[in-house]
Amino acid sequence: MILVCLVVWSLPADAVDIPAKAYAALKSQEFREREAAELELLAWGRQQPEPAMTELLRQSRIADDPEVRERCLSVLRDLVTDEYLKDGDGYIGISMQNDTAVVPGDPDPCSVIRVTNVVADSAGLRAGLKMNDLIAGLNGQFWHEGPAAEPFAAKIREMKPGTKVTLKLLRDGKLVTLEVVLGKRPPSLNNLFQNGPNFDPEAIERADREAYFRRWLSQRKLPG
């Protein structure tokens, strides 16, 4: 007697069907068509990430074509990376030092933060922060007692990446309002005691993303 076992994948109620045309194009003989199909699936997934990730994970395991499995896994990785970038501590990307200044409209000197460097490709740079800007306020809060840098940094780290904050800056003697969408604090900043020629922030970032993806996979179980 021959026993045949059938594995049936049942999807949750909010599951979505993967776009048929893009899915079929993943098997195309043309590399460009496969690449375009993967981008189309990524755009589709970002419109409905949770159900899309469930379906992409399913296809990455059961599709009969290894190219389809690999590309579904690639799109899934990008969607999980989107989650990774929204997780963790907020980050502006500046070096700073404490200072004091008179803020227009306030009779008393305020504690401010002098921007001494703006990190490349950071939230601060994208928002237009410049060296020697004086940060006088955060979301309407100003500092009159004690240095401002430490409480400012603590507040930023309490917020999630993607949070929009409003800074009050003194620039060229004028009070300027600047909105900044926070980025994610780089994991390399938690390894400041690791230095020397082998210290590679980009490698630390890649490893952290990969570990996040592996944790996501280990915690996600498909219904069966």
C-alpha cells in the first residue's frame, strides 16, 4: 500500500493573493522582466505589508520554481527591512556640544546645543541641519537650567525612527523652525569601544539587519 501525504497550506482570513502577472513574470527568461516583477511585488507588498509578508513567506517555501522562491524571499527581506528601520531608537545624526545663547522672545539666556558635525546620509542632513546651528528647542521645549545636550539626546532616543520632531534653531541670529524625520540609531554606535582597523560600521549594520531578519523568520509560523 502506498500512502500519499498531502500538505495543505491554509491562509489566515486577511491573506492576500500575490499579483498573478508579476508572479508569472518571475519565471521569465528575460532578466529585466524578472527584476521588474520583483520591484512590482515590492510595491504591492508595501501597500499591505502584513498579509503580503505571509504570502511571500509561503511562496518562498512552496513555489515549484527556485527562481520564484528566491525572489519572493528577496521581496520579503526588503519588507522586513522596512520594519527593521522603524524599530529601535530615534537618531538625528549630529555631533554636538553644550552652549548658551539668548533666544528671541526670551529674556533669559537659554541652554542650547551647538551642532559641530552633521553625519552623511543622516536625518539631520536630509532635514537641512548645518554645522554651528544652535538647537534651542525640541517640540516646544526649551532648556533654562543645566546643559541641554544630554536631555535632548535622551528625548531623541526615546522616540521611534520615523517620528517627526520640530526643532527651534538659532541660525545667523534668527530663530528658525526645522522639521526632522528621525532615522534609526546605527547599531555601530553601541560598539564605540570597538575601534581600530577592523571596526566596520557598515558590516555591523548588515549583520544587525540579517539578525533581525532571521529572528523574524524564526518567530513567523505559517498556518497549516
